[in-house]
Amino acid sequence: MFKLGGHAALTLMSLLLLWWQETASIEVPDDPKILQNLKQPPTIIKQSVKDYIVDPRDNIIIECEAKGNPVPVFEWRRSGRFFNIGKDPRVNMRKRSGTLEISFLSGGRPEDYEGEYQCVASNNLGKALSNKILLRVSKAPLWPKEELEPVLVTEGSSLVLPCNPPPGLPPPSPFWMDSNMIPIPQDKRLSMGLNGDLYFSNVLVQDAQRDYSCNARFVFIHTIQQKDPFTLRVQTKEPYNDTSYNATDPYGGRKVPESTPTFLTPSGTESSKMVLRDEELLLECIAAGLPTPTIKWFKKGGDLPGRKVKFENFNKTLRIIKVSEEDDGEYVCMANNHLGSIRHSIFVQVKAAPYWLDKPTDLVLAPDDNGRLVCRANGNPKPTIQWFVNGEPIESAPVNPNRHVLGDTIMFNSVQIGSSAVYQCNASNHHGYLLANAFVSVLDMAPTMLGPKNQLIKVTRNNRTFLHCPFFGSPLPSLRWFKNGQGSGLDGGQYRVYINGTLEIKRTRKEDEGIYTCVATSSSGTADNQVRLEVKEPTRIIQAPVDQSTVRGFTALFDCKSESGLPTSVTWTKDDKPLHLGRRLRKDEKSLTIANVNEGDEGMYTCTVTSEIDQDSASARLTVLEEAFNHSSALPPARPDPPMDLDLSDPALRSVRLTWIPGNENRSPITEFLVQFEENHWDPGRWQDLATYPEDLNSVILQLAPYVNYQFRVIAVNAVGQSLPSKPSPRYKTSGAPPDAIPRELRGWGSQKDNMEITWEPLRDLERNGPNLHYIVWWRQKDSAADWNNVTTFHSKHVIHSNETYVPYEIKIQARNDFGSGPESNVVIGYSGEDKPTRAPTDLRVSKVTSTRANIRWIPVDLSSVQGEFKEYRLYYWRESSLVPGLVVNKEKKVKGFYTTVAAPNGFLSDLVPYSNYKMFMVVANSRFESPPSNTVIFTTKEDVPDAPRYFRINRRSMDTIHLKWDKPLEPNGIIIGYQLNYQTVNGSRLGPLKIETFQPNETQFTLRVPDRSTRYKFMLSARTQKGAGEVFSEESPHFTNEAYINEVDIATQGWFIGLMCAIALIILILLIVCFIKRSRGGKYPVRDKKDLPLDPVDQKDQDGSFDYHSDEDNKPLQGSQTSLDGNVKESDDSLVDYGEGGDGQFNEDGSFIGQYTVKKDKDETEGNESSEATSPVNAIYSLA
């Protein structure tokens, strides 16, 4: 007993450990490169509802659509048994779909097809099931015939008129009308219950003035059925007078006995109600009594759920939408009038059909991965979980040692190729069921790059930049980035690599330019892609337009000067709408000029400078001023005068007060002041912006940097523009201080095997804070207790020479000057240089060799022997020879990389050539070097079907034969044992019966006799090995429009053809001479030399009556064409078609031209003199004479 218990506990512990180590499902990208070759089990994507009610007047359509690769095939089960749709002529399945269409055009009863249907979609990877679809036909039975006696009732008493609608599918909706089809008005006293009965809390005499008929509306089939009407006879104790009735006293002052409330429905003092979760709860209390009772609702032990509750039917119905377990409990309705009250308790019990807590989802795993399918559902009562695989109970499925079922979870460990399947989870209780399909697909795919190859990315300096490298593979590859093919992977510091392959450069600099390579590596192989990064100066506007006011009729000028590292274009908009340039509005690369300004020009003008990667914009407002009456006030606004009398006061360590006197505003108020500075040590003579201040300040405190010799100037700005700069202030030198900044971009890397270069970005000039700026650099080996080594340097690089290879170092830096030390940087990790790996992989071997693929295994090296950053195991392989005698092969070496650090690495080679001898060896590589080679392995690929024949030619040597010729395939992939030729006739889209010819391996031609010389054939030729027929080379025989035939001999060298062509040329020459003679004698062919005889103005009259007096030189036609009077260029008349009737010249069987060379009538004779140009080649010759 103890041993069994211990074994069970060990098994459970192993499964829990497996659960903990499970691999996340591989997410397959929605990319055509991947999806077109991705094998996938079927997935149901569309199906009919579980409870499917159909209209008997329509055809029945039961939907079932699925996707998968290969494309799924479909079958149906009816009532649990195979449904053979081929035997029923009324049932048809849509193409490439599982949807059933049942037609009744030729008769049949829809009721015969009622039942439970289930669709099965399958391919060679598994089977997916639809829900069980209960098909029922809608029914609307007639109301049973009955004779209704008049209903006798005493005035003031209660009454219930039963409806009892016929049971339809779906159930009908009842409503009440009288025999005149007028709806019965309902109120607090008179209303219809949920069951369709009509309830009178108390009867009035007036109720007998109409009859009452219950109607049943069958919504599904748009039908209404009416029950025979009820007639009321109300007995009264006192005479009734119609004139005494009023709403406040419906009994007209007569004494009608009052009564305390009683319930018409429900009966008794308590009842119960069961409702399913997420459905609607309807509770009803209808009371009798006089006066009419009022209904109120309560929930015992709590409040009614306010947001979900609705009171209907004059408070007689309580509706709770989307019921949940919290709505379970006792509900009380109370009916009361002034004589008393009555209560009824309804005990509501909320049950639940199964609902998902964790629905199983598709699982894509790589070979040897772990995973799990989880199917958790809840309900009341608790649902039972049952697993199926490919539609069969998992208990009866073949045993899979890599699969373990633990209740609502299936655990998979070390999955293998070929174990793909579709799993179904069924969660059910007696209120319903849930069915979910989830496939487990084991995918082995070499890394693939999904993005564009060798992309060029241009970015601006100091920007955050992302280089994208989308990739996929199974197992999921690891991805690393390299710059210019050197160094270790980029990650850390200013680089960050995201899980999707994107490389982020936090702040691009000019030195970041180069070629970045992303390498995706898995046990299935390696793929890489390159991105070339160019860093450009950003586009910025250095002289922006400023607000200005211009007098109407004057000229406004907006500046817009920019600089950029790329070609730019400048566009202007006004009030965010495109600006249409013209004579008044002109632009160049640096400004916009608006001449003769008017009120319509007022607005906001925006200048946008755009390059291919960025843009900058600036805006300014133009205000148009009205022209004044006196000359002095009519002067336009101008730029302000420069500020004056700059003064420095209140000196401090890092600040000083600057005061100035503003200059004249020049009819436009000043909007701001710009303070600039110049220092005479680092960049003398260059003025830089320091700060801007509002127009109401002329004394400000300037925040300054230490150890800088400043002088300042001020510029005033108004709507017109900037003033000239003021005269400079006296110089002011701030005191020195220790550096505030930390050197940026600190890194360590080895340029040689025994060194490490520590580099950083030096402080900027205004960050020095004092003289004699230098840097203290510390370093020590990582994870050692050794003291820090340090060096003081004035440069931005220090080289450490070490006897050890690829050792990690901790590095930090600090800036100092004569006034003290700045803050220390954070510690970064650098590495010394790399050397050649000392050990090679061993025991390289091959297994499971097929025709195009081989699995490989090897014993890995100790990573310490790599002497650098481990890059990959690099396999060199080449095709040594072919097993086909005499076939010469290309022995070029190929390379495949494997990035893996597992104890027993393996991978595979694909795209091998069948029936060949291969050699291979392996090395281990770091970023700079490769190890010595491993043992060399020789292996042979298996025979496969051959490639297509090298060529396949179809020649026709006579009227009744077709000659076929071909050559052996470039890659036979085995020993050719013969060729197979399939051919059939082609007539439009119709194909004739397929015929087959076979040939020996040494036969490479075939002559086919054809019974009809106009028949076309489609030929399909393939070579054969012992593995079968190879790739098909398909050709069609030429289409012969004339009944000439094609020969392999050059037709142009045949004597008969030369003679025929000479005869045709002679006939054409004779016809041309005849035309020449006829036209020169009698036709109306005025010929004009264009150079000497100008056109009459009437000839150049346009269609609208205007005249065009342009020179003939402007309208010269191209050579070989003619110009008509309307200016259109006509095609040359040198075409022989014009000499025939209709241009239908044809060639007869011997190739001669059979169109008649009749002279074409001149259009002047038939249509009037529309043209004064020559209309024949002869007249063209006259014109040139």
C-alpha cells in the first residue's frame, strides 16, 4: 500500500512539475509567407444555432464552415448516425463547405428532416465537431373549435377570461381585441397575465359593452389566429344609467359591495420559480378586490437589484434582466386597498446551464515542447467534463504516452511531430451543454524573416528610433542584433531588444549609422535580415514667420528659412487650408510674399517644411489694417526699435539680473523680448538664444552655467517681426564649479583578443563648469572582490591590456575639473576581446536521412572554450557527388547556424538534393573567430521523384503530325526509368479524354498523328524514377489561325516564299503608280507648301467662333503625320489599309495578300472640302516636291 501511494504521489508531483515548466503556445503570425505553407487541423468557424427552428415554407439551410490546411472535408451525423447525403436527392452540400441545403421544390415534407444534426470537419491532422443542432420545423396549429356561452358575472366581482393559445413552435404571443379588431384597453383594473389570460380585478357594467377575443401571434411565420369571442353579461343590484358614469365613480353612486384583496394569480400564500442564469426572471401577482388593489414588491433579506429591475403591467409584473446567483431568494408581492392587504411569497431558485470559466484554446507547440489544454466550466448543478480527441472519447483513443488527462486539464510533455489532433471538451448538466474544439498542432519550422529584405531606414538625430525585424519559427527562435557584422549582440545601454524582434535605439547619433543585422536562431536553423540606418540632421525652421499687421494695399512678407539633412519642400496654408498661389501670392524657398493686401488675406499663415522623414512648421497671424485719413497715421506698422541701455546687476554664482529700456514700438505693440548670449571661449562670436520673456518685463534674472564669460543682447518682437539686436551688455564671467553632468554612452568592448576599449561621450562645452576637465575611469573584473583600478585621462577613450580573453568587467566614470568632482555614473558591464575557440564540436553524426532532409546531432563544447560571446554552432556542408552516373554537381559549401546551449543539441538540414552524397563538418563560432572543424561526416540522401524535363518542345512538321522533343531533367533525383506523356484535346474550356504514352529512359522524342489538323492538344510530360512520376512539364500545341503549318526549317530561306514576297511588292508598286496618275489628272487635291502659303484666318477659326493667329511654326506636325484645319494630328496616310475597302486585307492559304487595292474616294468629293491637305501618299510626295 505504501509503495502504491508513493508511486501515485511521485506521478502527481511529476505532472505538477511539468505544469510548472510548460511552454507558452506559439502564436502564429497572420502573414501569407507563413500561412500558405502552414499545416493546420480543422477549426469550425461558422455553424447554425443549437436550437434551430425553420420556416416550413422555405428550404432548410444548416450551416457548417471550417478552415484548415489541407482544406477540410465534411460529413454529417443525424441522430448520432452517419447521414449519407448522397442518397437523398433533396440534400446538397455546398462546394468547399459543409453547409447543407435541403430543397423542397420537387416536393417533400420539412417535418421528415427534423432531428439532431452534427457536422464533422476533418483533414489528415484531425477532426473538429460542430454543436449538436436540434432542427425543428415551426408549427402554428389551429385554435380548437368551441362554443362559448355568455359569461355571467356580478358587478364588482373579479373575473378571469382564459386564453389557452394553441401550443406552437415557437410559442405564440397572445393579445386581446374585440370582434371589431380594436385592442382591449388595459389598466390597473383590467390587464393580461403572462399566460395570456385576461384578468378583471373587479367588473364594471361597462365591461359588457364589448366582446373579448384572444389572438395568438405566431411571429416566426407571420400568422395571427383568433379565438371565438367571449360575451359578458353583468348582473347589477341597482339600475344602471350610462349618464351617471364618471372616472372617479365608475359605479355611478350606486352601492356595490366592496371587498378585500385576493390573488387571482398565483394561488395560495407561496409558490416557487426556477430560472436559469443570464435569462430573464418574470414574477407576476394579479389581485382581485374593490377598490382595485395596488401591488408592491419586496425581497426578503435585501433590496431589489435596482439596475436590473423593471416593473411592468401596472406593477403586477416584476422583470429582472440577466439573472445571476445573487438574485436567488424570497420575493414578496403585496396587494392592498383601504379594506386590507394580502401577501404572497415566491421562492426563486437560480440554476445555471454550463458556462465557461476557462475555455480551451488552440495550442501550437514545437517538437519536445510541453503544454496543456484547460477546460473549466461552472453551472448549477456542477457540470461534468468529458474529453474527446478527433470526435472519439479520449478513453477509447490510442494511448499517447506524452498525454495525461487530469480532470479538466490535459497535460502534454515532449510532443512529437505527427501527434497533432483536435480535442473536444464537453461540459454538461441537465440544463444544457457546452462544446469547444481546440487543436494541438506540433509545428517544426525553420526561422523565417517576415519583414522586407535589406530595408533602408532614415531617421533624424536625437530621436527615439525603432528598427523592426518580424520573425517566426518553431521552436520560437531567439533573436539578436549586431551592428556592421561585428561585436556582441546589441542589448543594454542605449539599445533595447523587444520580444517581437524590434530594436530600440533610445537616442540616435551620427555614429549610430550603419548596417544592423538581426539573426533569428533555433535548433531548426538560422535566418537573418539587414536594416541600413542613416541618421540625418532634423528639419527645423531657423527663421520663423512672425505676427504682423499690414495696411490694406501694402505688401506683407513672411520669412520661413530652414535647415535639414535631407531635401525639403515648403508649403503654406492659411487657417489650416491649402493656400492657392498666384500673381499676388508668391513663395520661394525662404519666404511668402502677399502683394496688395486686402481684408480677405487676414488670418493665420503656417509654413511647413517637409523632408521624407520629418517636418517642422511655424505659424504667424496677418492682421489687415484699414487705410487712415491723415498721412501720418497711414504709415504701416514696422518692426520695433532695438532695446537700449542694457545693465547687469545682482551678480550671483549662477545668475545675474539683466535690465534694459525698450525701444519704439513703431505702431505695433511689442509681444515679447528675446535674450541671447555669446561666450568668448568655446564658440566666440556666435550668438545663441537664452530665454524669452513677456512684453511687460524689462528686468529679469538670467540662469547661467558656471565658468562662462558671457555677454548679452536683447531683441524686441512685435506683430511685424524682430527688431535689430541691442548693443551687447558688459561681459559677465560666472564662477567655476565641479561638473554637474555624467559622461554619456559609457561602454567597454574588445578590439583585440587581449584588450578592452572603454569609450564614452565627452561633456559638452557648457557642461565643463571649470578649467582642466578630465575623467577618472574605474574598472575591475565582475564578481570579484578586487579593488577598483582607475586612470585619469583627458580623452574619451582608454584601452586596458589584459592577459585574459572575454572577461566581464565592471566599469564606471566620473568627470572632474579644478573645482572638484562630478557625480559618478552607474556601473556598466564590458568585455575584453575574443580569441579563437580552442575546442571543436565532437561526434557529429546524422540520422533519419530522407531524400531532402537529415537530422544531425553532436556533442557540444564547454562554453568557456569559445573564448568569446557564443554565437552559434556553424555547420558547413556541400554536395560531394550524385549517385546518378555522369552527373556533374556544384560542390559549393553552404552554411547553416544553430544557436543552442542544451546538453544534447540537435537540428536538421533541409533542401538537400535527393540521391546524392554529402559531406559536412561543424565549428563553433564567437563574434570574431571559428573553432577548428569537427569530424567530417559523409551521408547519402535517398532517391526521390525527378524534376521536370529540362525542356519540352512541340513542333508541327506536316498537316497531320505533331513532333514532341524533350531532354532529361537537370536533377533526376534518382535513376530515370522512363517518361510518361499524358495528353488530351482542348476545345475552349472543354477537355477531351486523357491518353497516356510511356517511353524508355533513352527515348526523348515522339511523333503524334492527328486526325484533324485544326485540333489543339494539351501535353503533360514527366520523368519517372522508382519513387514515381516527377514534376510535370505542361505545354499546349500552337493555335493555327490560318491553315498554315509551322516547320523547324526557317521559312525566310525558302525559294517559294521569296518569290511570293517579290510578287506582292510588284503589285503594290503598280497600284501606287495608278493612284499617282489618277490624282494628278482629275481630283480636287489642292496642294499647298506650308512654308510659302500661310493659312487664311478663316481656316484657323475655332469651334466657338474665335480665331487663332499662331504661327505655323508653332503647330508643325510630326514627320509622317498631317495636320487638319482643326489642329488635330491625323495618322499618316501611308497605310495600305486606306487603299482597300474597309481595311480588311487578309492573307490566303499560300500567304498572298487578298485585299483589293482599290483607290479610296477623296473625302472632298463625298463630304465636301474638309481638308486642304494631301490625303494620299502621292499627294504627300507633291507636298515635299
